[in-house]
Amino acid sequence: MADGLYQRYMKAAAEYRTHAAQCRTCTQARRCTDGQRLFESFARLQDAYLAQQRRPRG
């Protein structure tokens, strides 16, 4: 699961970066509809991955 979550997190980050680099509407402060959707997906996966990393192992 950890590797799958990490892979999805990295894929979402790459998709958002690609979109942001090509979209003339998206800025740091504002995003178009697609940019917002991609950013929210990235942020949700990032939060899940980091929460998983903080959990004690054992």
C-alpha cells in the first residue's frame, strides 16, 4: 500500500506541475477548474502519504 500511495502521490504532483506549466490561466494564487482539481488531488494524496509516514511502525 505504501508504494502504491507514494506512486499515486508522485503521479498527481507531476500531473499538476505539467498542467501549471502549460496553463495560461493558472497562477500561484488562482487556478482554473482543471488546475484546481489536479491540485486538490495532489494535496489530498500528499496529506495521506505524510500521515502514513508519521504513523509508528511496528
